[in-house]
Amino acid sequence: MADEKPPIEPEDAFDAFLRRQFAEIRSALDRQIAAEPPRWERPLKVQPPARRKAYWLASLAAMLLVAVAIPLLWELDYEQELQKSEPPPAELAPDTTPPEEPVPETTGPTGAAPVEQPPRQVKPASKSKEREPKAAERTDSPASAKAPAATPSEPEIKTRAPAESPGAAEPARDEVSREKEELERLWQEYQRDPVNFRKDTRRMARLRLLLLRYDKSGRKLE
Amino acid sequence: MQHLWAALVSFALKNIPDFMARLLPYRERLYRLALAQLRNPHDAEDAVQDVLIKAGRKASSFRSESSEYTWVVRILINHCHDLLRKKNRRSRREVTGDILQFSATIADPGNRPEQNTELSELSRHLMDAVNGLSAAHKEIILMRYFEEMSYEEIAAVLRLSLGTVKSRLSQAKLELKNLLLARGIREDQLG
């Protein structure tokens, strides 16, 4: 074999034994290698492991892509569905206040004078009712639930209605402002905990839709 | 990101063959070292090939303090140590009790008798005992006595001080001597 070195002085008897024995092993192996040299049939596998690694990386990337793309597609579908189900502006006519939902009047602590209530928002379609059950719950304050006697009768509402909503476009404006409020609320929730928020695909889709509609400050979902 | 991957892959494909080409002249010597430990030509060939590839991949971590050859020697010794450990674990599962002990002292249990390298009985015992050493002791014994590396070369490869190398070597020798004695080698045979 090449690069043979000058012998090193043995330090003790065992050291000398090891030198002698390993020299014997080396020469025995050299003889064996000379008689039966290694064939090196297998070419040095430089390419296959690299390729294998590339396949691994490619499949990993594909899996990641699928894992990201599928929920995104679902969200997109949901958004489109929501947009389709949104009523056209013509449906937001002024007289769409449903008569079966009387506006409850809350009374003050003494029960004397009715507290001024903000004008009732128009619910244009049944779909929007489904989407915001919580918002609807919020508008019905607990005080009103406790004081059913103060609920005005249907004629009262009809007579007061023109005074409260003078313009025809007012319910639509209310709807817009309500949605803007909802956008702010959802945005704050999203900023507080984006990871959990993303898990709720419905709310995520809603926020995306509201951002598309009303956001002018260039807020974007990460 | 794509650029980064492309750069990495092209770097690897460009540099691995270069580094391996520099090591190719040592392939026979590495084969001898692998054969001494594994005692099976096919396993030794595979081990050398695998180690050259591994060294090519790790080329960036090579430091010029030691020579490329001594650096690969260390990788090969540890690779063979791992292979033997895996093989022993496998054979321990297959073979039980006395048969295991008998086969472990005579030859590498995974090989057929005709495949095993022909060594004298004492040399076989010595290599068995070396294979029974801990990884750190095994590499230092093989570097010093099989590869005849100087203390300085060993210190450079293992990134240790000269004093540490000497003390570790004397510990390794002591452990090796005890293992040989435990195998029934007489004290007078050990020099």
C-alpha cells in the first residue's frame, strides 16, 4: 500500500505486541486483496441519493402545497357561495321590515319613559339572518327581554317608522355600517389570535368578504 | 427559495465528485481498513463506497487541520462500528444463548464461513476484541496501530490535545488488554 510510514518506537511490551499483530493483519489483508481485489462494481452513487433526495423534497413540497391549497379553495368556494346568496341592492327596499319582528322598546330603570332605541336594522334575506345570529342576539338587549309589557304594538311601529327612517336608502346604509362594524370586530379578533381565527373557516370567509367590500386601508390577511 | 435549492443542488453535484475524486486513490487502503473490521469483502466494499459518498456530502465540514485521508479514516471506522453494532443487534435477535457467544468469538456471525477473511487465530481474537471496544477507543486504536498515525495526526483528526490523545490511547489499550485476557489469551502471548 502507498504512503508507508517509518516505524514508531514501541512504548511497552503490549504496544510492541499490538504493532506486530496489526502488521500481520495488514499483510494478511494485503495478500487477500491482491488475490481477490475489490471489484468496485457498484459505481459511486453520487446521483441516485441526490435524486432520491430531490424526489423527497419534491413530494414534501407537493404535500405542503396540497395542504395549503385545499383549505384555500374551500374558502374561495364558500366566499363565492356567500356572494351569490347576497341579495341584489334592489331587494334592500325601505319597506322590508318584517312585521313579525316588532322592535322592542326598553324602558328606563323606573319604567316611566321608554329609552330611545336605535333604528331597527333591515334584514334583507333569510341567509343574512343565519349568518349573524349573534349580532341579532346582541341587538335584543336583556332589558327588553325583561320588559315585555313595554313592547309597542304593531300600529305604533308603523306610525313611528317613517319618522325614524326618513330616507329610502337608510336601511341600506344601516346595513353597510353594521357590516363595517362587523368587519372591525372580526379584524380585531383576527389580530388577537390569527391562528385560531383561521380555523373557523366561516368567520374567516366572512372577514375576507368584508375586507373585499369595505376595506380601504389595504389590510390584508397574512 | 427555488434559487436557493437550485444553488444547493448544483453546488452538491459539482463539489461531491471533486472531493471524492481526491479520495479515490485511497480507496484500496480504506477497503483494507473496512475489511479488517467487517471481514466480509462485499460489506467492506459497500462500506467504503458509502463512506466516500458520506465524506463527499460532508466535504464542507472538512477542516484542513488534518489530511483528507485521516478524516475519512475516522468516518470509516465509525461507519463500520455502526454497521457491526446493527449486525450484532440483528443476530442477537436471531441467535440465542450459547450459539451467539460461540459465533461471536470465532467469526463475524452475519457472514458465511467461506466469506470470512482468513486471519490467524490471535489476529482474529484481536480484531474481535477491537470490535468490542467503545467507539472512541476503537477509533484511536485503529488509527494508531492499524493506520500507524502519529499522535499529532490523531490529535488533529479527533480535535483533541496531544495529552488527551495519549491518555485516551492508554485507556483504550488497557480495555483492549482486558478484553483479550477475557477471551482466553494468555498474558505471555501479549508481549
